[in-house]
Amino acid sequence: MEAVMALKGLRKEYPGFVLDNIDLTLPAGSIMGFVGENGAGKTTTIKTMLNICRKDGGEACFFGLDMAGNEREIKSRLGVVLDESMFHDTLRVTDIDKILSRVYPHKWDGSLYSQYIREFQLPEKKLVKDYSRGMKMKLSIAAALSHHPQLLILDEATSGLDPIMREEILAVFQRFVAGGEGRAVFLSSHITSDLEKVADRIAFIHQGRLVFCEEKAKLGGSIEELMLDYVHHEQGR
């Protein structure tokens, strides 16, 4: 299968922490779960591959294009949801619709956006600052999906949602991948039970290093058990 994302030797250095030569390949038509303990480097990986943080080495390629020279083209094809809200506190649902229609003049689908707003039961008259954390996350997901991206990159996108809404959001991600050729999802999450339900592949990062990236069916155990076994083994060395 064609790779929609390929990280090759991706490296980012901070005082006291190194994201160390990350190699990951995400095939089209799949959902990859990205797991690791707090501080393992999940968010750093995402921000570095998106050029939000400048990398210190390696490559981040999407759709066969290197981010280094094709950032505008690549980002027009990505739907990104980070752990914090992207929208200013004083905005409303309708304001975001108008703003993003200008950001994505040829791709923004206002009807689809309105559909997700209704599906997620988001109040249109409230300001973003009056939304709960879960509501802000649902708003970000609605916006990310509404310009018809090819790849969703999600950092803790189900965090702060109740179990019923998490099930509904996970179904949305599965529907997204099934809805068109060449689509994929990269989902960073500490809720391993969510990934057990939807992920085809699992990548595990520990202290800035990639431990494994494997098809979930070949792991030979639950995600949580494998993570705990590895961490306990490392602590006992």
C-alpha cells in the first residue's frame, strides 16, 4: 500500500530530552495508534513532523512530498487536531466557518461542517471560551474533517470525552478512512482501549525512542500489557 506519511530519522533535541531518529510509515487505508507514557515524545513527534517545531535531523514526508519544501501543499491535505484548542476564546461556530472558508477556499465544505456541528451537539451561540474541554475537542475534530483532508493527525483527540462520545468519535474516524481511497489516521492517545478498537497498527515510543511499529494483530498481547512489560524491563536493567 502507498504510504501517506513516512518519517525517516526524525530528530529533535531539547535540554534533557532527545527525539531520537524516529522511523515510521503509515500506509493508506489504515489507522495507526501512537502510544507512550507522558513525556515519551508523542506530541514532540507530531509538532516536529508538522514543522511546528523545527527538526534537528531527518525527514517528514507526506503523500510522497517532503515537508521541507512542500509545507503549504501538504498542510492543505491534512486535518490536524492538537491537544489544545486551535480557536480563539471569543469565536463562535459560525465565525470559525467563515474563517476556515477563507483558509481553504477550494476545499472547505460548510455543509459538512454544519453536519458535524449537529452530530456532535455543539451549541452554536456559545463562545469557545464557554465550551468544556470535550466540546472544544469535538469542535476541532469537526473543523479538521470539513475540508476533506486525506490524512488526519490527532493528538489525544478523545481525551476529555465521555465513553459514549468517544465511541461515536472513533466511529467517525473509521468512517473517514473507509470513505475514500488513500485516507489514513494517525492517532496519538493514552487511552489504549480506544486504540484496541480502531487501530490497525501501533507505534510505541519510550523516552524519545521508537520501541516498535507493528500491525496490531501481530503484537501478541494488549497494547497496555506490552507497554508496561517494556517499561518494567527497562526499569529493572
